[in-house]
Amino acid sequence: MTKDAPKLFDQHQHALEKAYETCPDCEAELIIRNSKSGPFIGCSGYPQCNYTRPMGDNNVNVVKLLDQPACPDCQSQLAVKNGRYGMFIGCTNFPDCKYIAHLDETEDTGVPCPSCIKGELFQRNNRYGKTFYACDAYPKCKYAVNFKPVLTPCPLCQWSMLIEKNTAKGLTHQCPQKSCNYKSDPL
């Protein structure tokens, strides 16, 4: 670029210029750092200064207050909130009360949990919309399968249930145990 060529931006308007922020603890420059959890803002004076803060805004915004029903845990008012993973209904008395209403429709499979025997397997959806079947005694029991459970014991290993899997040959029943290789003929 020549000396006489006009500049596209003035110095204070430059689109790519970095905005400098200083650390509130040690006045060093704050920079973007990366971790296994994702990017964050940290002090350039690390390891002498351990100041960090999240990059994103993880605040939960109240969209609408609900008149009825009241929170079943503390009888406070419930509200529709917008959070990190989308809309949900939660208690307005947060953080003292951590009640969140579960809006997802769960299908009862009628199959008892083969791991803890006390719970039952219910259909759930993960945050990406994929369906799985998990024990309703979670977090005490973390048993889950990715395919629909069937209340039929495995003929080989005697596990109390099989899973229904759609393969290229058709619908089959398989044992969910890794050590067992039982697979039925197409139904």
C-alpha cells in the first residue's frame, strides 16, 4: 500500500482492531483462552493471576410469569424462562429453590430396569432430540439403552429384557449386554 493511498477506516473505526480489556485483579491484558469446555476470557498474567470469566452470557431471562400452578416445592410463582438450552418453566425463587418442570412427554415402556430392579425404563430425549430409554430412578441408577426395550428375557444370558432394533433385514430383538451376542431372526 502506498503512502498516498486513502485508508478504508480511520484508526478508531478499524473493523479488525482488537478491543483491549484489563484484568480487574492485576491490570494485565485479558485474552481469549481455550479449554476442553470451550473458550473463555483469562488473564495474560497467568499463572501469577488466575482471573477467568465465561465468554458467553449464561444468564437466564424471565419471559413470562405464570399465575397457576404454584411451585410444588416452595409454593412460589413459576415462570417461563429462556436459558442456555432454550425455554423452560422454573421457580422464581431460584437459587433457593431449584424446581424445573419437565415438559418432555415421556412414554412408559412398562419394562422394569434390569440394573436396579426398582425403577422403570422411560423414553427420554437428549438435548439434540435423539430418543433413548433410561431408568426413572436416575441419578441413583444410570442404566440407559438407545433402542426400545422389550419385556422378553434373553434366551442365552437370561438378561431380563431385549431391545428392538431395525436392521437392513428387518425388525429384530437383540440382547443389550455386550458380552451376549443374541440376535433374533427378523420379525
